[in-house]
Amino acid sequence: MKTKLSVSIAAAAAAAVILAGCSDASPDASPSATPTGALAAVEWTEDADGVPTLTFETPLTLESSETLLVQDGDGDALEEGDVISLAYTITNAVDGSEVYSTYDSGTPESVTFSSEIMDPALVEVLTGTHVGADFLYGVIDTSSEVPSSVVMAVTVVSSVDNRAEGTAVPPVDGLPVVTLDETGKPSVEIPGNEPPTELVVQPTIKGTGDVVEEGDALTVQYSGWVWADGTQFDSSWEKGSPATFTLAEGQLIAGWVQGLAGQTVGSQVLLVVPPELGYGDEEAGGGSIPPNSTLVFVVDILAAS
């Protein structure tokens, strides 16, 4: 038997996964774009810093996932395919306790607004709305022994393109050649020469946005390969949604921190990372990155805050 705390954490994790566009609901709790009306009983209040708190009579019973627009924003209109940055709090629908908040972590979650991968209830509430919109999202977690529910207070913080947009930079001899498909997803052709021993930072597209600084929260699309055999070991493109990272050592490998600081938002950057600035003599990536590997990354910098 799981404790209430572990059920709450599982529900929060499930809610975050669904927000990211990877809904895994069971047939008994399939997403529905039609609200059951449970969220109408939820009160949204904010403190002086604009951090929302949800209050309601417990337990709040959800029959399926549902959304409710609290107020629209006055920013840019949201369009399908945009990468939207969401700030949110997660509240246990059973006892009203707060489980998680991006306001505490300091990093909003970035997701792709897509009817193909998102919960239909989210698609419905986002369609026709604007940056700055506030909405409620209720979802049932069926991943644990004891199904639970959470309610999220969500604010659309920003909206950006889902790929780098700027001026193309000619390739440099001796470095991997980057090719993009029609969606912007990169592939690389790694040359047969020995890899560089120093960090290589080569923009392939030069954006015109703000300069990235160490400590920023970056929203990026990225893919990574092992130089030695060209094996791809990770890709946000394959996962279906960009990622948000804090650009700081201890959070990311040193090659990313040193390589991306000073670049501009909207750029695509080729990084060739030697082992000492990557994972060193450790195996990584669940075994997909051998010890002492030189790594190749293509990173689209979508936003920085």
C-alpha cells in the first residue's frame, strides 16, 4: 500500500507528463475536452508576487481530465506548433495540499502546442487564447495502485517558435555537417578525422534575440551524438517537446554551459564536447555514451529567462 504522500507525488508526476504531451491515461480515465464541472468549484487566488493558490472543498472528484479558462491573456495569440512556456502549481485533489510548484523550482515547463500529442482538454482551453492566460487543469493519475487526482493552476508565460530562426552560417571544414528536415529536426554527418581536443562552439544559424547568460533558464530543442560511431543518444525532437534547463554547472555538462553562454536566442549551435567537458571516463546515457566519449550536439536556443 502506498502512502498518501507517494500517491500525491505520483499524481504530480503524471500531470507534468501529460502537460508535456505524453498522455498515458487508461480507458477508464480517457482525456475529455468536455468539462464535468468539478473545476467550477475551485477558487484561484494570488499572493503579492502573483503566485496562485487553489482552494476547494475536498475531496474534489474528477470523472476525466478537464480544463477551465480563468482569464485570457493580452499577449500574442497562441498558434498550433508554438512552444509555450507554462508556470504552474499542482494541488492534490484529495486533501488540497500543494504537491509541486514551478514557482519554487524557478523553471517553467515548455511544451509544444500540438493537437496530435496533447490531451484534448488542453487543446480546447489553449485554442483561441493568448500569452498571459490563466487556466485550471484537472487530471486523474492511474499510474499507481490507488488512483488519485490533481488540480493545476497554469499560466501561459510565453510563446515562441519551435525551431531556431535566424541567418544561416556557412559550415566549417572538419566539423560535423548539420542537415535539417522540413520540421527543423537536425541530423549530422560526422567526418572521419580525429575529434577536436578542445570545445568547439559553432553557430549554424545566428539568431537576433537576447544574449544567453550563465544561470538563465533555457528552452531548447537539442539532439546529441557520439563522435566515434555517430550514435544518437538523446533528442528532444524524438520526445516531441523542447526542454528547459538552467544553464549552470552541476545542472548541465560543462561543455553546454561554456558553449551556450554568450550565444543569442534564436540561434542554432553546433557543440563538439571533449570528454573532460562532458561525462569524462564515466559511462552515461544508460550505456549509450561510452567512457571518454567526444560528443556532438545541435542545440536550438528558443528562449532564455
